[in-house]
Amino acid sequence: MSLDRRAAATSSNVRLRGVLGAALTVMLGFVASRLLGLARNVVISHQYGASREYEAFLAAISIPDAVFQVLAGGAVGAAFIPVFTSYVTQGEMARAWRLTSALMNIAAIALGAVSATLAMGAPFIMTVLVPGWSAADQQEAAALARLLLISPAVFAVSTLASSALNGLRRFALASAAPLMYNLSIIIGAIFLRPLGVEGLAISAVAGAFLHLVIQVPGLIRAGMRYRLTFGRDLAGAREVARLMGPRIIGLGISQINQLVTVVLASFLVVGSIAYLSYAWLILMVPLGVFAMAVSTAVFPTFAEQNASSRHDEERQTFLFALRLILYLTIPAMVIIMVLGQPIVSLLLERGAFDANAAGATAFALAFFAIGLPGHAVIEIVDRVFYAERDTATPVRVAAMGVTINVLLSVVLMRTELSFGGLALANSLAALTEAAALTFVLDRRRGWLRTPELASFIWRTALAAAAMGLAALLIRVPMGALHSVTDWAAQAVLVLVVGGGGALAYLATSTALGVEDVRRVAALLRSR
């Protein structure tokens, strides 16, 4: 190997070690957050089960969630981080922090005003959102929504804080923020249960404030000085506004998609909204730990490499992250489909959450799992477009995905699948959206080197199939444990079957020449 090639390889390994280190830091935060999220769901399911009372909370919180996601949420990160990073790269920290202050002020006022308006119209909104419910149930959800609408403005400011810390590659406190939110809800579900589901809403609002407060010390240490400004003279503020426009539209489309699912599920059997919510939150564990964590960690690197026109490095970073995400999420999809029922029973089947609710949730989870790789690919490919300050392309593709989801949902919910059809529609739409995004990226950048990536995918899929077969073969002789409600027996079933399947996956993928595990291990050893 020539000196130039050896130096290039060394430089590439150094960059990828940095990406991997950041990904591991964020991943640890996501693991902690998702585990605490699971604990939250365990507590909530024990206290509320799949009751109409809990469904009222889910319907109510969907309104502030929609406000936050559309007007801030992913739009802030997608538009803010590239501009913030460009200031940091140029050494203009004063402008970077002034931009942060300006956007925090604008977000607090804008989302506060929108939330107040929606709070006044909450009763009418619920007649549209859950038309299949009784007037009394709609009124209960409206009252909860008014309380929960305090949180979007707080979350918007907190998300800007997280984005700034992530942009500086200070991931620890940003990763800790969701922990505080989940912890607050857990405490509320336990100690405020006498207040009914309103106690859950109070704890969610308190969690939003804790989400912000935990990050303040990190901002101070990073050198931020808050200013009462709207940044009208900052070119960066105008650039963020320009980038946010298409992203807001895209997130609006996505939230309509989520709300349509609630509307359709309100016509199905009581508990349908709760079953779908519990199943989705379980799926968010592998999606968050494997896909969102890696994507969050590499986004600042994408933005920096794009701003410096180091496109070959950006391509290497992307392919490394994409392969890692697929290598983790494809087998996760298989193992969830094989072990869905015992996983749900282990986590949730206690208290007010009975065996029927566990079976219904596992049914929805199996269909959601089909779309896990699709959702994961969307997370990483979207961020490539955001890094090059193109927020319009993901919007156009997302609009197609939402259209497919809504059409399939209306059809599939009328079949024997019922609420499972809504989950399946979500998965099929996610897979279609992921395929379309990667196609557009390959046409534009030529990064995917299709034959090589296709070879990796089929080898990984074959290894995952072997894992699924091994898991089924191990599970058959342990079938007696399947009907046992004792959590220890369920834990043994999940650990033994899941562990055996994982070993089969590692062995098969290695035998088929998938080198990603060895490459990651080598990078870790050289850290």
C-alpha cells in the first residue's frame, strides 16, 4: 500500500472512530431513555391498562405533540444544526449563541400563542380527532389537552438547547433530558394516581420543564449567554427560517398521518388506540437505540463535512452509519416478530393490563416491526439532505409515504386485521418512503454503490432469517413457558430465545462475509 493510500485509510479510521465514539455516547443515552421509557409504560399499563381513561390521555397528548413536532421538533434540528455548525466551524461563537437565543425567544412566543389558541378550541378538536367516542369521553380528552398544551413551548426551547449541545458534540446532557421527562411521568403515574389520568398530564408537563432545566448547566459550560433578541439582523436566523419552511410542511404531513391513525382507531374496538400506542412505544426502543442514536450522532459530522465540501468523507461516514443501522435493525425486526407476545407479556401484563390486552398489543407490534428497517433508513438518509440544507426533498417523499399510509389504513382496518391493519399500513408506507429516499440520494450523489450495498443487504437478511429459524427452534421446546404469566419465566424465555437467535445471527453473518461487526470491534480496540 502506498504512503498516500495508507495515510488516507488512517485518516478515514480516525474519522470513523470519532463517529463511532459519538454514536456510542448517544446510544447509551438512548438506551437509558428507552429503558426508562419501558419502565414508564410498565407503570402506566399497571395503573391504567388499555382503558378509555388512558386512551383519553393519548388522544389529548397527540395535540401538543403535533404542535411541537410540526413547529419545532425535527424542524429545529434539521434547520438549526447546519447553520449553527457553520458558525462554530468559522469560529464565530458569539453569533452562534446569539442565533440560539433568538430562536429560543421566537419559538417560545410562537408555540405559546398557537397552544393557547388550540386550548380554547380543544372541545371542537376532540369531536374531529375521536369522532367515534361519546361526548363525555371527548370532553375528558379536551380538558386534558388544555393542560398538556403548556408543554410545546417549553419543549421547543429545550430542543434548541439539545440541538446546540449536539452541534458541539456534547451529547451527555442532551441525552439525559428525555430521562427526566420519563422519570417525571413514572413518578406521576405512581403518586398522582388518585387524581386520575389528570395526574398523568400534570407529570407530563412537569417533565417538559425538567427536560429543559437539566440542559442549562451544559449550555453555561459551553459558553452560552442568553440574550433577549429576535436576531433580525442575523443572516443565520433567516437561513434557519428558510430551511424550516419545507421541514414544517413535511412534519405537518407526518402529524396528519399520526392523527388520522387516531381518528380511524376511534371507530374500532375499545383499546385500539392504546394497543397501537403501547406497541409503537416498544418498537421505539430498537428504533431509538439503533437508528435515532446513530443518526443523531453523525448529523453534526455530516453538516461539518458538507460545509467544508469534504464530500468523499461525508459519503464514507454515511455508508458506515447506514450499514451499521441496517445490520442492527433487520435482526431486531425478526426477533420482535418471533418474540412479540412474550416481550409484551413480560413488560406489561400485570395490574390493569390483562392477557387480552397483551395479545392485542403483540398483534399490533408484529405488524409495526415489519417497517422497522424502513423507519431506520429514513432517519439516516433524511439527515444527509438536511446537512446539505435541502429540507424540501424529504418533504416530497414523506408526502408520498403519508398518502400511501392513509390509503392502506382505510382499506386494511376494514379487514380482519382491524387495528393491526393500521400498523401494517404504517410499515408498508415506511418501507416505500425509505426506498424512494435512497433512490433519490443515489441519483443525486451516486453514493450507494448499489451492487455492493445490495450484496450486504441480502447477506444480512439471510443471516436474520437464520436467526429467526434458530429462535423458533429454541422456542418450541420452551413452549410451556409461553403460557406462564410469572415474569421470571417470561424473562427466561425472552433471554434464552433472543440470546440463541443473536448468536446464530452473528455466526451466520460472519460466515457469509459480513465484516461490519469485526470492523466496529477493530475501531473500538484502536480507540
